[in-house]
Amino acid sequence: MPMLNFRLLDSTLLIDITRLPGFDHITTSERGITVGAGVQHHALKRSPDVAERLPIISHTMQYVAHMAIRNRGTIGGSLAHGDPAAELPLLAILLDAYLHISGPTGERSARAEGFFLAPLTTNLNEDEILTSITFPNLPQHSSWGFEEIARRSGDFALAGAGAVLSIQHGVIADARLAMMGVDETPRRLPAIEAMLLGRAWDVGLRRLAVREVREQVNPMSDLQASADYRRHLAGIVAARALNSAWAMGQAR
Amino acid sequence: MIRKRAITVSVNGSAYARDVEPRRLLTDFLREDLGLTGTHIGCEHGVCGACSILLDGVSARACLCLAVQADGREITTVEGMGEIGRLSLLQEKFRKHHALQCGFCTPGMLATAHEILTDAAPLTDNEIREALSGNLCRCTGYEHIVRAVSEALNESLGGAAAGNSSDAG
Amino acid sequence: MQDDVRPKLIGSRVQRLEDPRLLTGSGGFVDDIQLAHTLHIALVRSDHAHARILNVDVDAAGTLPGVVGIYTADDFSAKPLHATSRMKGYQSTAITALADGKVRFVGEGIAAVVAESRYVAEDAASLITIDYEPLPDLVDPRIAAASDVLLHESHDSNILVSRKFARGDVTEAFANASVRVKDSFRFHRKTPLAIENRSYLADFNKGKQALTLYSSTQVPGVIRDALAKVLAMPGHSVRVVAPDVGGGFGGKASLYPEEILVALLSRTLGHPVKWTSDRLEDLLTTSQAFDETIDAELAVDKDGRLLGLKAEILGDVGAYSIYPWTAALEPMQVAGFLPGPYQLANYQAEVVAVATNKTPAGPYRGVGRPAAAFVLERLIDMAALLLGLDPVEMRRRNLVQPDQFPYRTGSGIVWDQSGFTECLELACKGVNYPALQAERSAARRAGRWFGVGVASYAELTGIGSRMSAAPGMPINTGTETATVEIDASGAVRAAFGVASHGQGLETTLAQIVADELGVPLDSVQVIHGDSAAVTHSTGTYASRSAVLAGGAAHLSGQAVRAKVLEAAAFMLNTDTDALDIEDSIISERGTNKTLSLMEVGRAVYSEMGRFPLEMRAELDLRATKFYDPEFGTTTSATHIAAVEIDPETFIVTVKRFLVAEDCGRLINPMIVDGQVHGGIVQGIGAALYEEVVHDQNGQALSASLVDYLTPSAAETPKLEVLHLDTAALGTLGGYRGMGEGGTIGAPAAIANAITDALSHLNINISELPATPERIYRLVTQAIKGDT
């Protein structure tokens, strides 16, 4: 809408899909949680099913803009918009989500990773809409962490990270790390994930992770922050997200 | 020639049937078509919060809503919250605590505060500040607004909860 | 005040009379006013910072249904307006409704589309194409100052005004100094960002050949006088009304081209014409401020006493010298207030105000004082550090002492009297300074970057006719008028030349009038914001209304009270000094004889036969009085800030903020607190978040509220304010002006606190806003320097 108000977007036909039936359900299955594209941020934030199965989503949603935006903004809207500094795209790739897409040629499912192509550009064709997203359940005994840095509460993140760990026998058995705001799209960092395996999170690993994450990202410069500063922050938010995930795992 | 659409919107309990261009913003519809000028326009890109109203009971930015999207919905604007001589609880507290100066951000601030009260959860001052972070004010420095909302929230919760009052903040 | 009148309302936390309408959405801001047959304007604005306009093609736009006309500068014959000044060497600039042949900043209006709705006007505006001949963009003021390329062809340089200040012997002072500290300070551009964008509605009455302009302005009287000139109309046929105005902070205190434009168009078209700025236009064209580079050096003796101060001040004042303040306004105030509230005999400053291809600069809360306080308070802290002195102690030794008033500063400004040292002590006590220092020590031991910063400042407020923000500018701000009248119903009307836009003057001035007359608060209606309300007016700016309008309210109230008593004494067959008035009842002491104000009013206006003929020539219940404090008074405060910086992300959090201030006698403590709070948060914004950014081509990059950041409630700490609350000696009523202090003291206090938090890295904050990006660079550099 802001783009329309700025007259940066010019359309002869605007289609309101918010009243399409069946878009605003959150359903659970043994596979995971499927969220309709029309589900509003605040509904996702408050869903008891989500809080129970994927609390990382419930927690992260508090960072999405402000109350009034969360009341009307939708999951589908955020994912289709594809801002590289937004929380929903990060969660989608962190949790290996599947995006369900519908168009004149039929239905398809796309993996979240690979859906986001460039800033504000996704794999959706012009004649397709997102209908729902499935977040698979996390493995049992997963712990998680999320950290974002913004200039002000509710602003787009300068950098953000989400981490999911599985800790067994005192070391990291499985790791996921996704970042936002530090590249043209949200990104998983498989090289870092691999580096963490078999190790315990300690001061040394933290230092290493901070350094390596900074090597991996390609942040952009803008009015709010330079690429250098974002790169610096990338290391910090990743370390803090991993730290939270580790601490949560230890507490269990 | 842009073809107009017929919409019916309930505002402050009254139904209004109008024909509008699809591109007409809800802010302009409320202010110009219905003469409800209490909803103010500060930025038209959803940041300042001055245009916040209640849409089906929850706060929303009227500047990010097309009038046609309000078809069949219920809107509460500041005019529906209270009147001179019979202010709402929030309006009373705002007045008591001097939580407004120029008054331009106030209707939007009241809409958000309204939702805080509707959520009926006890909040610390910092949590109230967080909840109000989507409404910019240049006049008050927020201090008195937080006091007003805090007192209204405590009173509406029956004075029981929010053990952290304004001293904790 | 009369001896027998005990103030009941003055000094009390009275709820505001403005609030009921503002709380219920029944306020009347300019854009709320809907007149029949109003036409709307969309402006086509320059996207070049500096260019000649070769051609404006309106053919496609003109054919859109609903478009009434498209106008450029050629369509108007009105003469340009200049803001005059007596300052030597000052060069004025021509202000026109639309750009005339040339554009000088991105956002300058070139063409105006008039249509039946704003939507259609913008549709048409997007079809207009403009051919430009680009000219070199002069964006860096240093380059602009030296350049042969002139923004205004009739000028001999882009330096609009310059001046030197000198007092005492700075050379000797520096030669004798034990310690010299210096730095190059940079305060970046800000915009006042009122939440209500500027809005103007001109209604020309063809029959009466008279214009009413509803303007979102702080200065209706100034606008009226200027428009009468520009439109070549007599003053009685031009009326400017500022209804409810949604904040101003100085950004609405000048005459804007769009005000001239709507007036001209309404006259031409015979319909009401409205223009409401959108936020992008506000960010591009509302006057901006604080854009200063100050190279300054302080000389101090071994005991920490200030010996001398020298400074070179470069003000980037944008493309035009605004009306009426002139481009001299801010740079001169930086120089004038740089010596601060301290004992400092030797001072030297050179000030240059340079035109650049950016938005014109104008007043913004604090004007030059925020930059001045930032510089001096940083220098004092730098010297204190070298001498091993606590910053509070350093200030204690140097503030002008109570027995030194009146004190003439190095710039020639005279502090009449104010509680400088008392504010410092009160602030320290209020914040529990030793405990705060202990908290800092504990935090540092734990590896946290915690800092405390202090800033003391003084300013002149309520200035009278002998003072000027810029000598020779087109208006004199030094007097204010109050007309108080009681009608036949006993109701009181008090009209002033001020224009409240958030300050609650409808309430505070009513408090004064009500106390003087002995009537309840809600029987007084304050009229303001209307050039027709009193014979001559300017408006509300420069922290003047409490002092000037308050003083005039006292005088006028007293005069009307005397008339009431005279009439009542006659009616009760007694002497005036036997009478009291309370709650609108006049009573004779020691008897049970009473009269209501309504009875007196009715007698005076409808039963005048009761009074002897010789009384009747002067028989009314009305008085107009003026108040000119001549010089003005001193307002001061000390601000103390505690900040914590995240050592990994460099995000600054303001943990605590306390102000101890002397604003004289408080009319309404709630309103004073509100003003201080609002100023502090704008000061926090100026220190940490706000910056108008132009690129090297003069393109305005701060184009939305996502770019230009101001603090929300979540970024703002709890604010603590303490008042001295002692009457000022030199003003009628004992008031001092206030309202701007928050932006003056807060950036300095926060800059000092951040420097303190980074002291282990030897970093000096010399540039504001201190964004995380800037702190990151400073820290990275400092760490590299160590290894």
C-alpha cells in the first residue's frame, strides 16, 4: 500500500484477495503446521498451536512492525513481498517450509529456500498466488534462538538471525542458521551449520562463528547502515541466536 | 474514467452507503465523504500511526486501507469513542495527565490505546511503550501518554494487576 | 498582580480547555475545513538541485477531466518577497510562489495543477514534463562559499551573511592557558517534523474583495502582513487564521511559497483553493535546521577556569533566506550563545551563512542554541578530563554565580538573572549524582559501556523590542497585545496575537485573566491564531508567549477589573477598594452586598442610563494593553543523561534523563512539564536518530519516515523534570519563556554521556547524530589505532 500511495506502483487492476475463503486457517497435522496465506501476523503470533509446536515463530512475530500492521498484514503478503530484512521469509527458510502456490496452470509447492530470488523478488509468477505455507515440525529436543538489531522498535532489521539446534551428548548434533538483512535475500548458512556439528558452544566456537559468518554474508549499504557495519552485526546476531539456542538446550 | 464501486461501511455504529473509486483511501473516505475529520493523515505510508482507527475491533492504519476494503466492515473512529461532556476512560485519563498537546496524533494514539485496553493484559510501562511504538508524537515526549494509558489499563483491569506501575518503567 | 488578588489558577495543574475537542476528534485543523467548491492543488516539484527551467509541458495534463488550470511562475505578476536585514553585507533572496526560471533545491515547486480533487490533480501532475538545463550542484557549503557559480545571480557570492564577534583578548587568554582543547564539531541537518503536514486553504471573497487564508502556521500576523504586501491588498482585507495547528516547532514559523500560491490562485479563480502537503513534500520543503560545522577551541587554566573561547561557525542555510527571520537566524544564534552560562571574558567567533542547493533553513526548536551547547559542553568535558576534574565540578567553578548578575557574555548577550548554579545542584541532587557515579563504576567493572553526561545551558526568552533574532529583519517580535472584554452576559473574551499550536495557551492565558478578574477558568475564552483578533500580531515562536502575552494578559486583566469595580462601586454606592471579586461575584467587604458580573455587564451595556453621563464615554468593560519586556529574560537548565552502549552492536540506550530547570514562575506545571518532555525527546532524536541526508547531487535521500527516524515511546526513557519555580525579576508576572530547552540541553548531555561511555577508547563525540554506524566506525578506528 505505501508503494501505491507514493504512486511508485501503477496498476489498472487491483485484486483484493483478502476475502477469498479458506485462506485464513491455521491447521496442524503430524507433518507440521500449515498457515493460510491470508492469516494475519497477529493471528499467527497468538495461535496456541503455533506456540506449542513452533514457539520460535510465536516469539519472532513480536518483532514484526507494530500492532496495527500485524493486525492487517498477512503471512502470504510478507512472503510474496520478499523483503530481505523481514522475519517471515527468514522463518520460512530456517524451518525448511513449503510454500503452496496456485495459478492457472495448477498447484505447486516450492521449497522456501530458493523461493526468494532477489530483494522484493520471488519465484511467484505474475499469475500465481501463494495459498498457504507449511512449516514442518522441528525434530524433538530442538532448541532455538532469534536475534535482530533494528534502529528502533518495529523497524526493518539491520541484521537478524534465527538458529535451531539439536544438542546431544553435550555437543551440537544438528544446526540450522538463517539470516536476514545481510544479503539480497534471507539466507541459510550451510557452511556455518556444518562447522558447528560435533562441537559444544563455547567462547572459542563463538569467536569462530562470528568471524566465519562475517565472511559468508554480502550485506548492502543504505541510509541506515553501511555494508561493513551490517557485516559486523551479522556476526553478532548469529552468535546471539546460537547462544540462545544453546542455552535453551542446556536448560532442558 | 475510473468506475466507482458501491460500498456499505459501518462507522461508529451507523451504516453508510457510498460510491467510491477503488483507489480512494479509507482516510479520505472517512474525512471527506463522511465528514469525520477526527482521523488525521500524517504520512500515508503507515509509519506515523496518526490515522489509526479500529477495524472490526482491532487497530489498523486507515491510510493503508482502501475504502473498498472496508465494505461490510465495522469501523470505530475517535468520534465513536466518546463525546464532549462524556469522555471515555482513556480520553479522561489523557486529559488528566496532559497526554496531548497539539492533538494531531491523539486520535491514532487513542485507537492503539484502545486495543491495549481491549487486550486486557497487565503491562509494565516498558511494555506500554512497546505497544505505543507505532504511534509517533512530536509534542509530548510520550511520558504523560504512558501515564495515562497505564492508569486507564489498571483501572479497566480492576486496579488489580500490573504490579509494576509507573515507578518500575 | 494586585495585592488583594491571590492567584488561584496561576501555578496550578489545571486541565486544558483545548482538550475536549481534541480528544473527541472535533478539532479543526486546516485540512478538516471543507468549503463548498474548493479546488485542490498538486505541485510539480523539481527533481534537480540546481537547474534552469527550459520548458514546462502541460499539454497532456491539461486535458484530464477535472483539471481547472495549470500554473507556473509566468502566470503571476506578484512581486517577489525578500527577507530584509540590516546586517552588513547581507544578501537577500527573492521568494516567489513558484520557481521563476530556475530551481535551487530538490522539491522546489515549479508548476501547480488545480483540479476538483487532489487525486485528479496528482494524476495530471504526473503527466507534466519539465526540461531542465542542469547547473553545478552546490551541496558542500565550503565549496559553495568559494564558488563562482551563484545560486542567486544578483549576488556577489553564495555567502548570504557573515559576521565576527570579538570580546576581550583571546590571543592572550590562549597564551596563558594550561589546557587547550579543540575539535571540529558537526551537527547534521534536521527537520521539525510536526505530525500535521503544512496545509493552506485560501478563500477569496469576490464580493468583498477580501481574502481569508486558513493556514497551518505559527505566525498568522506575520503571514497577513506579508501577503497584504505581496497581493497589494489593504490589511483589513486580508485575514490569516491559524485554527488548530498540529505542531510547529519553528517549521511553521515562516512564510511559505505555497501560502502565496493558494492566495493568488483563489483570487484568480474565485474559488477556495486548498493545498495540503504530503509527508514527502514536508521532508523536502519544510524549512530545515541545525546544519552547522563548528571548529572551536577552549582555553582553560590549571584550576579549570575558562579563559577564552574561539570558534569558526559555518552554517549551511539552504537555497533561500527565509521570511521573516533571514538566513542569519541560526548561525548568528550559534555564535551568540556559544559562550554559554559561564564566566568567560575572552571570546572570538567568525560566522558564515552559506547558501547551498538544499531546502532553505529556518527556525527549529532551540535554533542555534542546541549546536552551541553541544560544542561548549563537549569542550568543557574535554578540558575537565585532561585536568582530572569531575564535569560537574568544572561547571560549578565556571557558571555565572548568583552575585554576578546581570552578566554580559563574550558575545554581548546579557544574562539578567537565572538559577544557573541552582539548576546544576538541583539536577545533581535529583539524579543522586554520587549514586549514579557509583552505578557507572559498577557497570564498568562488569564490562558494560555505561556513561553519564551533564550539560548546562542558558538562553534568552520572552525577548522584547530591544532584542532581535536578526537585526533589521522585517518584524519586531518584542511586543504582545491582549484585549480583554466582558460582555453583557458576564462572559470574558481575551484576544491575543499569539497562535497556540500545542502549548495550551487557551488555558494558561485564561488562567492569568481569570485570576486577575476573579472569575472561574471556564468563563474565559481565549482568542488566538487570528490576525483579525488584535490590531497587530506576529504569533508564537521563540518562547515568547508566556512572557509577552502573559504580561499583556495581566495588564489588560487588571485594567478591565478596574472598570468592573468602578461600575460596581457606583452600582453598590461604595468605594472600589471595598470590593472583591471571586467566582464572578463582586462583593463589598464587611457587608452582604453583592453583584454578579452578569449584572454589571447588563447594567453597563443595556442599562447605561443608571450611570451618570460623564461616566458613559468610558463606560465599557474592555481594555487593550501591550507588553514589551524590552530585553527579555534568561532561562536556564542543567540536563543529566545516563546511557548504555551495547559493546557489540553499538546501539545507544538512554537509561535515564533528568532536567532541572529555571523557567521562572510556572503558570501551569503540567503544561511546562509537557513542553520539557517534548523538547527532550526531540533532543534525543537530534542526538541519536535524526538526520536529513542529501547526496552529492543535492538529491534528498531522507524521503520518508522510514529514512528520517524520530524516537517512538519505545526509544524514550522515563523523563524526570525538576523546577526551581522562583519568579523572574524582570518580567511582568515573573515568567520566563520556555519550551525550547529540551532540544538545547539533551543533545549536549547525550553526547557527553556517550563520550563518557566510550572513554576507555579515548573517543570524542564531535558529530551528531551519534548513530550506531558512526559509533561503529569510531570504535573500529580506535581499536585499530591501539593495535
